[in-house]
Amino acid sequence: MARGTVNKVILIGRLGQDPEVRYAPSGNPVANFSIATNRMYKDRDGNMQEETEWHRIVAWMRLAEFAKEYLKKGMRVYVEGRLHYREWQDQNGVKRNSIDIIANDIQMLESAGSRPAETNAPDFTEPEVTPPENLTTTDDEEVPF
């Protein structure tokens, strides 16, 4: 990592479609899919509004294979990655731009629909952690800040 810079994106959202997997000329798999994130806010009149943002996700190699096998439209997922800006010309010579998220971690937060028994995905549940017996706690008033 370059010193003093950060390019990191963390998203939790729902897949808009099943991942599309293709293979680069090198033979490496690449998966493309989009996820939607929502936010609620009050407009000027005090009415609650909902806004949906769509994010293009690109996953390579093992993550692409994982996406192909386990991710389905509508699933809630956690995606961590970096922003990547692309610029190209389309078939008509028009300049196009795209902002993609290059994934370096994808985690399923639920199975497709309400059918958890149908997935063969590995269980990524963290084990329950219990504090050590000799752990001492302090009152808030003992903390110096």
C-alpha cells in the first residue's frame, strides 16, 4: 500500500442479478454483478424518502468462482474492495466512463430467498467468544478520558 493513501469500499446490499462469469484471455475467471444499497432520509417537507444506489462489482479468480457457485439474485451480501475508474470508447466512438468496485472479500449474509437448506455454501459463522476468567473490568469513572 502506498503511504498516506486509502482506496477502500465496504458495502452491504442485495444482488440485482445472478453474477455473470466470463474468462479473461489468460483463462482467469471474472464475475460481474451489481448490488443495491438503500438509504432513508427526510425531504424538505419532513416526509421519509428512500434512495437506492446501484454498485457494479468485479470479482476475479477464487472470488469469481465463489460468486458463480453461491451468489444469487436478491441475496444480501457484504462486499469489501477498492474503487476502480474506467474510461473507454464504445462502438460509435462515444467516450464512456464507469466506476467499479474490485472486490477482495465477499461474504454471504443470507441464502437465496428463504431457502437456506438449498445452499451448499460453507458456513462462515464466527465462533462465540467468551471473555477470559481473569478479565477485570473498570467503571466508566475510572477511565481517564
